[in-house]
Amino acid sequence: MNSLKINVFLNSMLFAQIYAFKRRKSKTSLLILKRYVEQKTDELENDIKGIKEKIDYAIISLKPGIKEEIEISVGTEILGTGVTHKIMIPLQEISYSELKEDLEKITGIKIDKLSKVPKRLANKIKGYLLLHDEDVLEKLV
């Protein structure tokens, strides 16, 4: 929130400087303004790249309840806003009794790569995603 206010302030200052430069028609002032605009453009590009990197990951977590599921969430959500794609894998689909130990290891942990999940469970998740949602599988590998 603070960075947004700072950017709004800087932009308003920039427009005030443009107006003043046009009135004076100073080449030095225009050169300084041009460099400032180029710098701000580079900063915005870096910010956009940073946001893209944050969006481009997936989280695997165990969702407890009456009907336990593994939740795979791709995307980003900040303060209740954003875009996420969630896939719920019912434990019945991956033979719960066989994987009980593996599931206990990841309970309460957010995992961002399939390689961090116990191997048996990772293979079951890969198999499920190959059948249902290959795009998410690419982000996890």
C-alpha cells in the first residue's frame, strides 16, 4: 500500500516537472526528465517480472476434514484478491491407506515443488494430474 502511494506521488511530481520543463524548454531539464522516465520504466518492468515469478508457482497441501483431499493451488492471492486455480485430489483416488505415512509427513506444510513431496505420493499426484490437468503438472516439476 505504501509503495502505491509513493508511486502516485512520484507520478504527480513527474507531471509537474514535465509541465515546468515545457514552459522553460531547457534541453538539460528534458534530458534529466527522459532519464527519469527510462529509470521508472525499468523499475516497472522489474516489478512486473517479480509479480510474474510469484504467480508462476504451485502449492501442495493436505486439506483435512471429513473428506480429506490434497489441494494443489496455482497462482497468487494477496489479501483475498488475485487469481488462483485450485485442484482437489480426493484421497480415495490415491489409496489413502497405502500412503498414510507420506501424508502425515506433509500435513500442515506448504510445498512448492513436487520433488519435495515423498516419492510414492509424488508419483500418485503426477498420475492424477496427467489424467486431469497437465498444465498444473508442468508448474510442479
